[in-house]
Amino acid sequence: MYSPVLFLFDRSGDGLVMLEAGDPPRLPSPGDLEKFRDSVALSGKVVRSGENSDMWARLAPNAPTPSGLIPHNRRELATMMGQDLFIRSGIAFQMMNLTLKNKFCGVCGAEMRDHDQDRARECPTCNNIAYPSLYPAVIVAVEKDGMLLMGHNVNFPSGRYSVLAGFVEPGETLEQAIGREVMEEAQVKIKNIRYFASQPWPFPASFMFGFNADWESGEPTADGVELSDLKWVTPNTLPDLPPSESIARKLINDWLRRRGVIPI
Ligand SMILES: [Zn+2]
């Protein structure tokens, strides 16, 4: 049965979520909001119509973490609590940001309010409507002779490699964005771009479109800015890989399965 929870976020851009200490840790329930009232600056329902909704809340400035709660990275929820709560935490985070970033109208400055029907905020003065942010991004597994192109991003933990990714720019198709990103990041030209799968990735507001592609020409060369290293990987030379809930890992696991290897 669906039981609503309370996602209480800290003030960081990535939105650490508070869990009740314990074994296993648990999410607080909406009824606990009253208990945390002194620590919370802003709160709301994730689904605005109906009674049985998850709630989101954000810690007030300088408010300490309420006692009994421990902040966790939202990415951890997938392994700790399953895919359903991981997805729900992302929706709650994006609904919080919709309210947080649209208190006042960016066009006329009036105070905004929740939209009657849509998952949006509206300005009662000039009718400006703000929707939740979604930033389209592409991620691609580039293959050559059974090898996979993987890069070490400068922000990754040491030894971690992943397939290449980047944001879509205005005016681009997804395929154009992939071609440009791989050329910019790796100096490699690709062909045979095939759709793989998609995934919401609310860190803070990405939406990932995953693709497969084949190498056409060029020697992989790291740009030194975003990527500090690039290499062709085989199933026998696997580096540290991204976490299993990411579409990056799903692309890598799909490649491993096609190479006859059961993914870890
Ligand atoms: Zn306005």
C-alpha cells in the first residue's frame, strides 16, 4: 500500500534528504512536519490534489539538523529504500525547487501562487507561468571493436570512469548534441547513433537520454577541462564504475551483457 512520506531537504543545491536514524533508517512521515516546524522554512504537498500525498520541506536558514535525523545523499535512497522512493524523492525535490525559485514573478515581480490545475506556479498579475525545470542531457556508449570509450571526469572519485555525457543546447537535436559532445570531449567522430533508454536524473534537474553509437574516426584525447583521461575499456580492464541506479551504469551493463559478461 502507498504510504506517504516526508522528504525534508537541507539547503544545499543537491538537496540532502533527512532520514530517521535507525536500522534500517526510515523517512519521516508527513505527520512529523509539525514536530520539525521550528526548523522548516518552506513546505508543500508533492501532489497538490488529494489527501494522501508525499510532502516536501526545506530547512530554514541556520536551522540545525533536527535531532534524530541524519542527512543522506538522495542517490543513496535507490540502494537503501528502492527505486520507488528514489524516484519520489526526486519529484519532491523538483516540486520544492519549483516553489522555492518562483516565489516572485521573474517578469513583473509580483508574488506567485500555485497553479490551479497544472504542476506549475502562476503570476496573478501578468499570467506568467513557471513549470518545474528539466534540463535535457545526452549520454552515450561509444563502441569500437568490442571496446567501450570511457572517461574520467575531473569531479569523479579517483579511479572512476563512465561513458560520455553532456547537456543539449538550444536548437540541437539529441543526435546533434551527442555528436558535438563526443567531438568536444574526446575529439572522436561517431556514427550509427541508436536510442537506448531515458531516465529522470534530478541532480538538480537533468533528464537523461541514453544512446549507443559506434566510433568512426579520431584518437580519443581528453580535453583536460571536463575530462582528465579517456580510454578504450574491455570487459577485462574495467575501472571503478558509476552506481547501479544511473543510466550510465545501465549502458555499461548492457555492453557487458552483449560481450557475454554478466555485470557485477
Ligand atoms: Zn508577473
